[in-house]
Amino acid sequence: MRRLRATESIRNLVRETSLAPSQFILPLFVCPGEGVRRPISAMPDQFQMSVDETVRECAEVKRLGLGGVILFGLPETKDELASGAYAEDGIVQRAIRAIKKEVPGLLVLTDVCNCEYTSHGHCGKIVDGDVDNDATLEWLAAAALSHARAGADIVAPSDMMDGRVAAIRRTLDAQGYTKVPILAYAAKFASVFYGPFREAAESAPQFGDRRSYQMDPANGREAMREIELDLEEGADMIMVKPAMPYLDLIWQARQRFDVPIAAYQVSGEFSMIEAAAAKGWLDHDRAMMESLTSIRRAGAGIILTYFAKPAARLLG
Ligand code: PBG
């Protein structure tokens, strides 16, 4: 076996898996104000950015040839009804319009969820101490529609309510947005690895946790069922999230479903590598590229990752 490993040129020739910047989607956190670029302490080199700074960031993302960006919003105020999630002039809606105007051609995805917009931090409407499924669907459909109206290219629901893909598809179609695809966070687990994100998006639940709607990390068969249901409801693409602890499920999904598969290398996966590298315990760039390569090898064609910019730079 070692004959084909002897030199860099032979290794390049026989490499089975490759990465390209066009497969990476960079998550961005949009906040109110102007000229704001606030570092997120648990996520080195990641920032909460006002709309103008987000636009500048997007211009660089386009220059680097990334696949696109996915937007998360930090509204001015939060309330019980998640009003900011579906407001026509909400923070994400304004960011989409600005990016579409200033950086034409850049693919803009939006995360469709309520947890950044509710005063209690849960992903939907609270009834009797729990998130009410069907009441929440109306908010989600309204949010997706407001994103589409603002010019979003793809909407990506991440809430894990039952029936949300069908509800969003129905609303988009009824309002004439038949061409906007849905990327469903289909198999999304109740993961500890979202910890740093909740600081970044200020979306930690104020009571309880998300286990009554996000999946149990122990369940792989159930993940396949979630994906199947989202596809039946009209999802165009599906996602597995987090990525590295769930490579087996990316692989299984790749074998079973002939649709584009995305994987989200989440905040905790990113921060673990950053922290170990900062301590000198891991080589940053090699850990970054090996983690991304493993996600690709497992079968994800699209990777949402906070490493999108440095990885694209390394790839040249
Ligand atoms: C919103 C959402 C979350 C993430 C993406 N969309 C947080 C959560 O579900 O608590 C996590 C992303 C990351 O950790 O990088 N529901």
C-alpha cells in the first residue's frame, strides 16, 4: 500500500475526497446598529455584525468563492410571540435586502427559527410550559415567507416542529414563491455542541431544554425517519446536525436518499478545535481540514462551517 503514499504528487493523484470553497456555507450573526463588529468570546474570529458590516463580510465571502452565507438574527427586542422572526423589517429581512443589493450573485440562506426572537429562548409558542407544535408552524411559515419576500435564495427551518416543511412549502407556493427551495434541518439533535452558538445568537432557553423537540443523540433510525418525512413534505435538501459526532448518519442518509445532503459543523465542533489549537495541543489548519474532509467523505456535499473562510484560503 505504501507505493501510492510515497510522494505528494502520487497522493494527490489517488486522493478520493476533495474539498472546494463552493461547498462551504458561512453562518453569520446579524445585530442592530451601525459599524458593529462584536467578537463572540467562545468562537474566535466570529462576530456579531450590524447590517453594514455583514454586507462587507459578504463581499469577502463572494471574493473567496464560498457557496454562500446563512443568516441568524439578533433582534432589537424579544417577546413571547417571536415577532422579530417574521417582521417585514426584521433584522434578517433587512440584512437580506442589503446583501442582495450590494453583493449580487451571492447565495443567501436563512435559518428559519424562533429561538433568537422569543423572550424565553424556546423555538416556538409556549402553551402549558411546552412548545406548541401547530401554533409554532404559523410563525415559521410567516418567517420563511418574509425571508423569501426580502430575497432569500433558500430557507432552512431549524426548529424541529412536526410538519414545518409542509407548512412552509404551502405558504411559499400560495404567495408565488414556488422557486425558493427548502433546506430542512431534518436530523437535528439536542446537542451540547450548540453551546457557543447560544452565546453568539443570545438564544439559550430560559427554562428547561430543547429535548421535547430536538432529537435524542442515541437515535439513528429515527433520524432516517425524520429525513424521510421532511422529503415527503417537500424538502429539496436535507441536513444532519451536528456533523462530526453524527458521521454515521450522514453516511446512512447518503446511501438512502438521492437528494443533496448538508451537514452543519456546529459552534462546539469549531470551538473545540480553536481551543485546542490556541493551547498548542493541535495544529489548527490540519485539524480544520481533516474535520472538513471527514464530513465530505461521509457523504455531505454541502458543509455549513465557521471555518469556511480560512479553509477556502488554504484551498487557494
Ligand atoms: C436555532 C439554531 C441553533 C443552531 C442553529 N440553528 C441553536 C439551537 O438549536 O439551540 C446551532 C448552530 C451552532 O451551534 O453552530 N434553533
